[in-house]
Amino acid sequence: MAMADIYQNNYMSMAPTERRFEPYAFNGGNILAVAGEDFAIVASDTRLSQGFMIHSRDHPKAVQLSSSTVLAQSGFEGDITTLKKHVKIRIDMYEHNHGKKASTSAIASMISKMLYYKRFFPYYVYNIVAGLDDVGKGCVFSYDPVGSYEREQYRAAGAANELLQPLLDNQIGHKNMEGDFLPLSKEKALQLCIDCFISAAERDITTGDCVFLHVIDKDGIATKEFPLRRD
Amino acid sequence: MATTVSCLEVPKGGFSFDNCARNARLEERGLTRPKFRKTGTTIVGLVFEDGVILGADTRATEDTIVADKNCSKIHYIAPNIYCCGAGTAADTEKTTEMISSNLQLHRYRTGRPNRVATANRMLKQYLYRYQGYVSAALVLGGVDCNGPHLYSIHPHGSTDKLPYVTMGSGSLAAMATFEAGYKANMKKADAMQLVRDAVAAGIFNDLGSGSNVDLCIIGKDMKVEYLRPFDVANKKGVRQGNYSYKPGTTAVLSKSIKQIKYDIVSESVQEDMDTS
């Protein structure tokens, strides 16, 4: 009888059962980066969560690597912490070996190799590197967890990236729009980043609390904060 | 009398578990199950001096995405009985609707207002019959001829009759608030504030709950106040940019205009239209 089958398969089975240690967790949150003519903006929310619980409301996901490069990371916090530590050490080593500051594209290439080294037990991290390139133009590099990377003008990553990426495609990439458009100004890019997070906080439960922005231009890196819904 | 052959098989009562075996076999072949919309949720109930207060948040989630930012989780059961529901949204909705209909028939049969214990019995017997597969966790409250009553009902069919209860993913945060602030025979204003604080604890500290606090107060003489929303605890952030599109933004790929032939049946002229 059908009912007896269910009980034998699920509850009272005497067959050996497999137990596995789950090496990853998902700590939620979103990051996004936009590159302009002579600036780059990195935005990240500051909520660290797990399941339905909030670990911290004040945990930004982006960190400054040098005076013109910022690294934003989303995914599993354990791997984020370790990868961030290794990247900072490798940048120090680069500066000691080469006698000069590491450029954004050099850092980007190095992170790609570091990720692929762990191809068969990956870092569960979605990275975005943003900053000014060698000629002073804004640049954004986005990665997958095993190191495939590409230079782009804008990218959203994290829990609500399917919600944010189409909005950026339309507003920055002008996809599905006719007409002439002005180049992206810093003020408009800032407004757009904040509005993206306001919308993400509405529909994604792991996004909220506060959005932390790094604005990278030739004068250095400025930071801004903007409060979001806390529910 | 001629022999009559019954060609219809009378279906057996109760839940048929045949599909569960079929689903297990389909999953082995790689079928992904559709996600149910669960309500995440913080629902609470409190007995105060004159009656019962039910409180709920208003967020419905599908996994980690918010499906409904302002859904109603306090369901009508009878004029003097209301029920909050957590768990699978369809289950709570349809179960409470069904018991509400049956109670209306019961009212006609008995000629009296329903008792809360009757609603409790009907709900627990229904949920037990489905062995927990109907995933509805309910907080049932109401006032009847014997005074105010509050029950919590679990998906497998067990019930508890208590002065204050919480259910849902935010129940721990809400219960912490209740345990700190509950006193027997509270005044209405204090009780409303405590219920609001308990639901707010769930809204801010649990990711499955959010948006607003709804309250339903069933007081003396079975008078009901349904306050939706009671407290708008979270507003959407104010957008900084302008996202309207100029006419002509969407490309027109092709145009085709067809004449629709029509006959004029009647004509009428309207007097001055007041457009002020």
C-alpha cells in the first residue's frame, strides 16, 4: 500500500544512511559596481544573515585594497574573510617584489588565478573589483566563484543580482531603449546605486539595513552611507 | 427490478498518498519541485482584560524573495472568531475558509454564536487527518458566551489553550517580548502596545517577517476591531532618481493598421461635462 512505502523509505529504513558535512553557508547580501568616465562606484549592503537570522546589521562587504582599487565580495562569509586576507597579503608581496603600487588590472588578474587554484574546492564568493585603470578611466571586473573574469561597465552580484542586473542593463547600458544618451555622471550613478538597493531591500529578505558606497576617483576614495529598511 | 451496474467507483475518504510515491519517483528522474509560497511570518495572540488581541506581520515569501509586501494573515472565521495563519499560504487560506463555512452552517443549525472551542475542534481534526501535510500553523482567538479564548494549533493537529501564544518563523523573537512584558488582565491599550511590540520584534529580527503590523481586537460583547494596518513599521525608501521614459524610447519594429468596420447604431450627445 502506498502509505506503507512512504514510511519504509523515509522513516523506518534500516539501510545505511549517508551523513555529510556541509562546507558552505550562504550569508546573503548584495554588491554592485558601476564604472564611469573617470570614476568608479562600489555599493554594498551591510547586512550579514544566515537562514532567517541576522548576524550583523553593520558588516560592509567592500574593502579598500589600495588608493585606487576596491574589492567587493558576496557569498559565504568564511571564504570571503580568508580570500580577502590572502589577496591583501599578495598585494603587499607584489609591491615588495615590483617596487610599485599594484594597478587595478594587475590585482584583477591575480585574483582570477587565486580563485582558479581552488577549482576543485572553490571559494563560495562572488567578487567584484572596481577602480581606476592605468589611464585613469573607471573599470569594473566581475568574477564567478572559480575565477572567470571580465572587464565591464557595471555588474550586480549577490542574493538579488537577478533583480538588480536588468535595472542596470536598462539605466546604464540603455538596453531596449532608443534615443541619444548623455555619458553617465557621478551624481546620476550614485543616485542609481542607492535606488537599486532601495528596490532590492523591498523584495529580497537578505538585503537591508544600510548601503555603504565607495566612490573612487583621481582624488582618492570617498565613502557614503545610506539607511535602508531594517525588516 | 432491473439490475443496475454501478460504473462509478465511490472514492475512499481521507487523503490519498498515491501521488507522494509518484513524486518521489519523478524527483529521482530529476524533476524540480515547484516552491510553495510560505508566509515566513510572525503571528501572535494575547488574552487581555476584556477579550483577545491577534497580531500578525504582512510579508509573504517565496524562498528568499518577498512575494507580497502587504498580505493579510488574520482570517475571518466567524463574527466573533478570527484566526492568524502561518505556513503555506494556500493551506492557511483554504483551511480557514472551509472551517468558516462549516461554522456558518453550524450557526444556522444551532441558532447560536459559535464557540471558539468548536472552531478549534474542527481545525485540529482536519489537520490531524492530513498528518501534517497541510502545513498550517494557526493562532485562533475569539470571544464567546464563556469569555475570551486563545488557542495555538500546530500543523500535525495538536492544540494548546493559553493566555499568550506565538507561531511562525518569528515566534521566538515575539515570545521573548511577551515573556518580558505579559501580565494577567492587561488593559486594552497596554495589551495593544505589547502585541505590536511582539510582532515588531519578529519583523525586525526575523528575515521571514516584515512590513507592517496588523491587529484584530475581539472585545467585550464580541465586538471586533480589525486594524489593518495598525502600525506601518517600514516604509519604502524615497527614490533619488527619475525613471520615467520619454515617448519614443521603445523601438517600434513594425506597424500594421487595420480598419474595423462598424455600423452606427445610435448617437447621443452629453450635456456639459463638469471637469472641475
